[in-house]
Amino acid sequence: MKTRSFLIYAICFLLLIVLAAVYIGNLGSREIESYPTQINRLTIALGKDWENVSKDKKVKIENTQPFDYVLIDNDGNVLQYTREGISTSVSSATTHYDVIRDVVTEDGTIVGKIIVHNTYQEQQVRRNRIMAGIVGGVLLLMLGVTALYFLYLKKRVVDPFDEMKGFASKVAAGNLDVPMKMDKGNVFGAFTEAFDIMRDELRASKMREAEAVKARKELVAQLSHDIKTPVTSIKAMTDVMELTAKTEEEKTTLQSINAKADQIDSLVSNLFHATLEELEHLEVNEEETTSQEIAGFISDADYLKKVKEVHIADAVVRADRLRLNQVIGNIFANSYKYANTEMTVESRIEKSVDGKNFLVIEIGDQGGGVPENEIETIFGKFRRGANSDGKDGAGLGLYISRYLMEKMGGEITAANKNGGLTVVLRLLLL
């Protein structure tokens, strides 16, 4: 369809050029009219009426002839003329190739001359103007057609190509969310559709890859946490067993076990740091969790039995069991590490100012607490209290705990209370 339209435009344009050439050729072949009969009749009439005509002096008369003329006497005085701008003397008439005729009276006396204006130059100028107009018109038409064809190419070829170029740059930069504008009318119509299908596939592949990376990071982070907790328990139990060992061989064996546990703990810490930046992508799946389950989490976390009595108010909260267990485990691990004293667990139901009900759990120790100016900073990433000198840790336990509690719609805070640090959990009731 596009080829046929172009051929039609080309044929019409060629025909127009041929017609213009024929017309210009006809203009050049036309003869200049000379009017010999009319000039002779006028000359004879002026000779017969010379007595009256000679009385005029530079009189412009109404022209009844198909040509312009000037009448002069033998002395070169202008008697009559039909318009301005034509020859008024024999010398100027000769220069312009005007027709000169003697005016003769009836007795044969030459009394003057009639100068008939030659219109060749005017007609030539007129022909030149017509030819210039035709040529200019053809050139303007060519320019217009060229401009229209350029606009057509720009709209159908150049602009779509530029869009594809820009789209390719965005895809290369990783922007796979914005689809490519489809226009099947341009020459790249089918190609743009295939290009956008490629973008969709790349986007889907990238999403699958991101999900896989996310799942791998979460798995590594979870395994790191799960491994560190039993390793800590092993270290604590070997310390107790070492105190009660009866022989040097038993002490040596227990020390070796403790050293291997330290090695495992170091390797797990390194693994944990490698996935640190992805930890904020840990998923939280909220579900109904009862106070009995929470009491079980506390009992599991308190493997050294620092808590004498655990009583959790009857309630059903919205929480992720796995993540809540992880939070409670972090709290007890920190208390063991930094305080290593008896611990208390208290709970109550509390209503917030916005009308929401919370189960509040307070887990405290008697280890002296932390400086007041560090109460809030200990929840920051890589932030540890002043009492952490000489103790292993990355400063991430409370940071992760706050992140998980907020994801569950709850809150975690800390305060110095009863000679130690008390960590407060607020879990949203269902």
C-alpha cells in the first residue's frame, strides 16, 4: 500500500512537470502581433485630418486602436499620445524597435510621423514573469511534497526508531516496568510488539531472580539465627560441665568442645554479616498466636532457667510465631550475655490512645541496665551499649527485633528498671 501511494505521487508530479514545460514552450513560440493594416489606416486618416490634428500639443487622447502610438510633427514636437512611458522621438523609437510611419497629406507632403509602440519587451517581461511563476510554483510544490514526505518519514520511521532507541536504553538501565508504546502503523510495528514481549520476559525473569535471591537471603539469615541459639546453649552447658569435671581429660575435652563451638559461632557470624543488607526483606506472616504459645517461646529461650515464674495474661495476639520466637530469643540471649542475672517476666493488657488493645510483656534483669543516653540507640543497626566491651556481637539483635515487631503491628522498647534493663513488647490483640 505504501509503495503504490508513492508511485501515484511520483506519476502525478511528473505529469505536472510535463504540462508546465509544454505551457512554457508555447509561450516562447507565440509571435508578436504587428497590426500593419490598422497602422496604415490610422496613418492615412491622420494625414487627411492633419489640419486639425496639428493644432494639438502633447494631448493624451483616448486610444481606440489595439496598439499605443505617438504622433509628432516634422520638428519632433509631440502632438498626440495614447499613454505615458512610450517613445516620443525617432531616435528613442529606433532604439526600442518601434514602428515608424510617415504621415502624408492628400497632396503628398510629409507633415509628421506616427510612432507605434513595440510591445515585444513588455510581452517578453510578461512571459518571463509567467515562466518564473510556473517554475517557482513547481519548486514550491516540490518543496511541499518533500516536506510532507519528510514529515511522513519522521513520524513513521525516525520517531519510532528514536522511541525504540530510548526504550532500549531504559531496558539496559533496568527499567522494565514501563511498556513500550505500540503503533502497528509504522514500519517497526511488528518489531516493537516483539520488543515489548522481550521486556515482559526480562521483567518476569528479573522478578523471579529477585524472589530467589530474597528467599536465599532469608533462609541464610534464619539459619544463622537458628544455629547461633543452640551453639550458645552448647557453650553455656560446656561451661557448667567444665566446672563439675572430675578429671583433666574431661576438662580438656570440654574445652575442645567449647573452642569448636566458638569456631562455629564465628563462621555463622560471618555468614550472617554477608546477608546483613538483605535482612530488612524478611517476610512476616501474621496469624493468631495465644498467650500459652508465647509462654512456650519464653520457656524455650530461657534455657538457663533465669526466670522463676512465667505468667502471660490470657489473650490472642496477631503475630508471626516464628518471628516472635526469634525476638524473644534475642532478648534472652542479650540478657545472658550482658547481665547474666535472675530475670522476671510480667504481662498485662493495655489500651493505647488510638483505641487499640495490646498485650504488654516486660522482660527484665538486674544487670545494671545501660546509660540513659543509650536506651534508644541500642535498637540501631550495629549499635551496642557501653557494657558490650569484650563480648561478641554485631549489634543487630535488637535492631532486627524492632523491625520484626513493627512488621507485626507491635512495638519494642527498653527502659532501666529495678536495677537492670527491662525490654517491653507490645503485641496487638485480635
